[in-house]
Amino acid sequence: MKTRYIILYTLIFMLMSISICGMIYCGGHYEGLPQYTTEINRLLISISDGWEDISSGEKTADGYGVGFDYAVTDRSGGLIFASKEGISTTVSAATSHYDIIRDIEKDGEVVGRLIVFNIYEEIQKSGRKKAAAMVGGMSLLMLSVSLGYFILMKKRVVEPFGKLKGFAEKIASGDLDTPLEMDRGNIFGAFTESFDIMREELKNSRQREEAAVRSRKEMIAELSHDIKTPVASIKAMVEFLELTTEDAAQKETISAIGSKADRIDKLVSDLFHATLEELEQLQVSTDEFSTAEFARIITESDHLKKIVRNDIRECVIYADKLRLEQIVGNIISNSYKYADTEITVTSRFEDRYFIAEFSDKGGGVPETEIELVTEKFRRGSNAEGMDGSGLGLYISKYLMNKMGGELICRNNGAGFTVELWFVLA
């Protein structure tokens, strides 16, 4: 809360308090009672002169034009006249009310009494009403000022603080996209811009961190794929050398190389598995790509030489070379592992798509499992007891979708077929 607001409110409060006290004090000093001595004497003379008519009722004691109320009684206390109701009409009542009592004399004899009403009580009552009105008015005014100040503080302090609190909660929960509304008019206005700059910096820092993590995971996935391909070739060569070598020492060495290659393959698989959950972050960049290069990739990926036919028609498609190498490697590796038969690769055109089919003769998978083999961590029942993570076709399907194409699996009667649909350029 700014100091000037506190000082302003204090001054207003003090001025109002002084004003109230002064009004009440001044209101308590009532004017003195009117002095009607001359008027009373004249009234006494007038009543005395016309007493016979007044006492007999032939004439009223009213009409003398005096500025006060009074009552006239006879000598025995009987009421003859009262200028208004509610005033004292007996000596005892007049005495208790501090009224003026004067004798009415006629020829030196007291014939009655004049009771002049004392207006002191009415003056007091009127003064109390004025004081009450002043106190009530000033209290209402002070209440209005206090309420106005409360509303001002709520708008300038409480609500801005609530916004800052809500903004901090959003930041703590990870929402770095919602900006803080700028308002230099409130007490925290100087901080709002700094808070929003902090949010921007946190957002940029998080984006840089996410980009770094994504880049690292992509690198791990790519290295894992690139390492597995030559390791598979080494294992194939080891198997060939074991079959063609007769020397026992050489066989032992070749066997050791094979076991090390298996160990490397498992370590790479573990490394690859550690990043599987976030492989959807892999970036795909499609461009025009010749199917002649596609045919070369297929040939290089077939290190066991299981492909007996590689019929890829010439055209231009949209694809990402690096991701296409991963897809082909996954499909051929799956065929080696689960079918271990010869592979045929054929192609055809359909509408605006180029379709490449990879088919083996390994018996396929149950029809109820066709839709499942492309899901994460899912494999066909024919894969029981074999190494694998159930991610090769899942990743391949994901990459094909990112390139604008599709991956479709089906049984071909003798085995399993994977179709790759590419958009024609």
C-alpha cells in the first residue's frame, strides 16, 4: 500500500472527526431562554383589566399577541384558559416544569395565576435532534469514505495481488503460454512486466531443453539403428565363416567374435529400448526421392541375401532417405527373424500412390492379430520365445505416416506381406 494513500486517508479521517466534535460542541451551546418580562407584565395587566369577563367566560384570555404559550387559572387552581394543549395548567405541574408563575391581581387582591410555559425542554430536544442528525450524517459520510477506500484498495491491491498469485500458480503448474496482463495503474504495476519477462525466459528455456532432449533421443535412435545394421552383417559373416572354416582355433576365435557381436546387439537394443517411449519425436523431412535409390537401399539392407526378387518400378516419390532406410531395415530384419524364408519385393501404382510389397513364406500371423502387430510393444503369437521389443513395425508405420504414406500388413496365403504406400511426386 502506497504511503500517500495512508496519509490521505488519515487526514480525511481526522478532519471528519474534528468536524463532528466541533458541530456537537457548538450544538450544545444553546441560545439563552427568551426574556418575555415586558410581554408578561403587559399580559398580566390586560388579563387583570378584563378579569370579570374572563373569569365569567364571556371573554377569552387569548388574542393578546404574545410570543409564548401560557395558561390562566383562578385563585382556587381551576383552569380558565390554556393557549395550547400539553402545557402546565396547575401550580404543582408548573413548578416541576420550571414554568413562570405570576399572580393576577385585581384591586390589590390575587384573583388568579398566570402560568408561562418554559420552552427550555423543547430547546434541549431540538438541540439533541440536531446533534443526532449531525452525528448520523458524519457517520454515514465516513462510512461512505471508508467503503470507497476499501473498494479502491480492493481494485488497486487485492485484485492485482490475486492475479499475481494466480499467475504464479500457472507458472508452477507448467503453463508458460498464458501472458500476464499488463496494468501499470495498480500497486504491483511495476512488477507485472518483470513477471511476464520471467515467464518468457522460462518458456524459452523449456523449449531449448525440450529441443536438446529431442535431439539427443533422435541421435540415440539413429545411432542404434545405424549400429544394428553393421552388427547384423558381422553376425552373418561370422555364421558363414563358422560353416566354411575347418581349423579349430579359427572356429574358436570366430565364435568369440560372434558372441561379442551378440553382446553388442543386445546392448544396442537396450539403448534403443530406453528411448522407445519418446520416439514419436523423431523428425521426418520428406523430399522428392527416386525409386532407383529405394531399390538400392533394399539391396544393401539384405545382408543375408534372402531377397530373390527386387522389382521396384522407376518413378519419383516423396520420402525421407534416412527414415526409409530404417523402415526397410526393420521389415527385412523381421522377415529374417520370424520367417527365415526367401523374400520377394514387388511394386505397383494405385491412384496417386506408389506401393512396394515385401512378402515372405513364413506362414504369416493369425488374422485376429494383423491389426495388432503395428501397435507399440505388440507382436504376433508366432514370435513367442524370440528376442524383440515389438516396435519395429510400430516405428515403421509411424515414419510412413509422417511421410504422408501408409504401412499395411496382411497375410498372403503362404506368409506375411508388408505394403509401403508412398505419395507420388
